[in-house]
Amino acid sequence: MSVFIVVPGFFTDAETWAEPARRLTEALPGAEVRVVGLPGADATAGGVTLDAHIERVVDAVDAAGVPTERDVVLVGHDYGVFPAQGAADRRAERIARIVYIDSPIPADGTPALAAVPDQSLRASLFAQGAEHSAEAADGVPVPAPGQWQYWGSTRDLSDAALERLGAAAAPHPVATLTEPLKLSGAAAGIPTTGILCHYNGASIETVRMRIRFGDPMLAALVRPDVTFFELPTGHWPMLTHPDLLARTLIAAAAGEGERLDAPPADPETAARAAEAPGTFLLDVPPLPRERHGSLDLYLPEGGENATGLPLPAVLFIHGGPVPKGVEPTPRDWPALTGYARHAASLGVVGATVDHRLHDVTDYPVAAADLADAVQALRDDPRVDGDRIALWFLSGSGPLTAEWLDGPPSWLRCLVACYPIMAPMPNWGVPAGRFRPAEVVGEAGSLPVVVLRPELEQPVFADTVDRFLRAADDTEEAVVEVIGIPGARHGFEGLDHTEAARDAVRRAVAYVLDRLGAPGGA
């Protein structure tokens, strides 16, 4: 029978895992659960390293089960997956499966800092570790009661559970975070399972999207022995859903779960996904593009306004993060070229841009890229720089905050298409920027269109709900919501339905009307 060796994440220990461990052993007679925390009586001491923690997990593996059998299931939660993966590398012959709970994918040479969500804290901890300062030796302090959300979504955590979490927590040694994980590759073929916590920003569909983007870090996940589960909760399922987590761990050990190499179980969904892969949902003319650095322009047939006057323009901004090096780049994706050509066919300049949102840390860089692209578009003599619309898609939604916060007079309309209107909890984007709901009150009467697919991922839909509630509380806000029945995130390439086509036509007509262009609503 399997032995589950659990390596807790930041600040947590066996007490935090007591309830799911009890429920697991009750549901699976003969199973054993061992929780392996940080080594040493004083785990906050500067001498506690990642290697020391790995060795403690290795010792637990050696003492568990039958030495000649592959009967150990290693479970890591956030930071805990780094010592778990390190132990699997050293005892690969004993490990039946590795289970990642709401954690990054460890790679050789990567420090466990990758599991720290907050970007500013990550940079500070890296500096501490590099300097070997006295402060680093004290460990990362336990979050204050109102700060736990910066370490992962606290959704579903009751006040009592949050109090228990804080009471059982201990500072985390910095040296375990700054020491690079060293892997030989021995564990590369071990079956794995990812348990994703949806309301912390992780979902199976998001993983599928990143694989479609060509993320090389995720290529190994498309294997028949790699499975996934998705829990409808925040980052602390051992406290919010201990029974569900226990049952999920049992199912994971049995090799159950959703595989990324399998087609969708629903035949209708599979048929719709295969309907027209890689095409735009509207028929658009093959208008040529002009490439100007990172900016592409699509002009109406004939290349200019019949009156000789400059034309209004719509800039379409891709989402992400999109891994660096992906080819073709987003501005050449069918959705982007389709939108731009459709706009140009209606008599305005359609434009697309490649910005550098390669990681969730890149929003400041992407914002600067977008500002440069907008300026280049406005400076083109064929463009009326006083009549511009911006059309944001998906993960570019947080960038709308830069334009809602006191919009310029030349910005006539802003569109958010299946947007993510706030950084996900596990992105760790520092406070102060890229939160549209916090600045929509400064947007004045700027017309805003939100396209909402009915089948949006709940965690993304929540960000839109928060934005719309904030807009409703603003006296001047002008927000037009266009719902799309039966549509999903990225519907242009997935859902070629009349409802989706009608939604796009309505949104484009609304934009053209605000630009004072022919074909407006």
C-alpha cells in the first residue's frame, strides 16, 4: 500500500496537514501519511538549506514502505515541491508518483524563490541571500493576518481557519529559497500529477493555452502518465477542503485525473474545438500588412482615405504571458490579424503589436512597449492621431489600467475582450499598478466595451465582476457589456458560432461609431 510523504509549503507544518492526512488514511485503509517539514529544532536558522531539507525527505523515503518497491507518493505544496523533487531525483527507484499542489514546476538550477508569489518580495529575498546578510538568517517572517493573500488566494478560508494557519506558522529560512535546486534528471520519467487551485489563478485550461502558445517548459506535461485535477478553491486546500484534497490525492496515486494528451471528453466540445483551428471567426479580406518594428498596420483597400484625410485607427493588443521565442509571434496569430483586417475592411486602420509580456513579471515592460506602439501609430501620417481605439485581449487586461487612469482626449474607446481584469493571486504583481477596478473611477466618460464569453473560466470572470462593480459605483463610467452565449475564453479560434460573430460585429460597430468612422453603430 502507498506511503504518502507530504512536504508542506511556506510557513506550514504537520499540524496544517493533520485533517487531510486523517481523512486520507480513513478512506484508504493501510495507507500511511508522513509530513516532512523543515529540518532542525530551529528551522529559521540561517544554516537550514534546501539541500538539508532534501536530505530530510530522502531519509523519510528510506524509512518508508518496502525498500525494494516503488510505493512512495511524494506530495509538495508550493515551496514543498522543491525538496520533494530533489528527493525524487535521489531516490527515483522508490517513487511511484510526484504530486504538485498549486506549485511551480521545478527545474535544474532553479531556486525555490520561484514559488514566492510576490515579485517585490522575491527580489528582496534574492538580494538577502546573495549578500548572506544577518536579516536573511532570521528567515522570512510569518505573514501578518491581513497579508496571507500575498502568499496565495485565501478564498474559502474562514476567519477561524486563517487564525489556525497563522498560529501554526513559523518563519521560513531564506537559504532554502536562494540555493539552486540540483537535479540529475533521474526523476524525469516519474509519473506526475498536478493539483491546481482554480481561485489562485491556476487551471487546466490555462495550462492547455500555454501549451498551445508553445511554452517549452510545459512540453513534458503532454505525456500519458501526467495527470491533472482542479480544485474550486484558493491556495490552502488542506484547510479549506481537506476531504476533497484527501480524495484527490488517493485518485492521483491511482493514476487518475485529466490528461493533456487526451481529447475533450464531451464530443460536442471536441467537434467545436476542431471546427476551424487557426482561423478567425469572420471572413476577412487578405489585406496586406506593413511592418514597422513591433507594430503592424493594415490599411483599407487602396491604402488611404478617398478624401485624402488621415484615418482613425484601432490597435489590437494580445494577451499572455506568451513565452519568449514562440513562433509565430502573437501579432501573426489568426485572431490578431483577423481583427486588424476586419477593421481595415470597414475603412479604418487596423494595427497589431508584439509586446514583451513573456512572464507575469513583465507587465511594466509590456506597458512601456504598448505606449511606444501607440505613439508610433499616432505619428503615422495616414492615421488621425486624435481618433484612436485600443482593443485588449485576455491577459493584456491589466494593462487597461494605464489607459483608464486619466485617459487622453484622443483615446475614443477601449475594448476588453474576454479580459483578465486583475492580476491573478499567484502572479504576485506588486500593488499600485495594473488593477483596472482601482482606477476606473478616473476614466471619466471614456466608452468601454467588455466582451464576456458565457463559459469563461470562473477565476477570470471574477476579475471582470469586480471591475464592473467598481464601474457601477462610478457616476461617469460608460461601460457596454456584450455577452456571448456558449462562448469560451479565446472564442475567435474556438467558437465559430453566429452568437460569437454577432458579438464581434456589435463591438466593432460600437468602436467605429465612437471613432466617427463609417460603419459605426
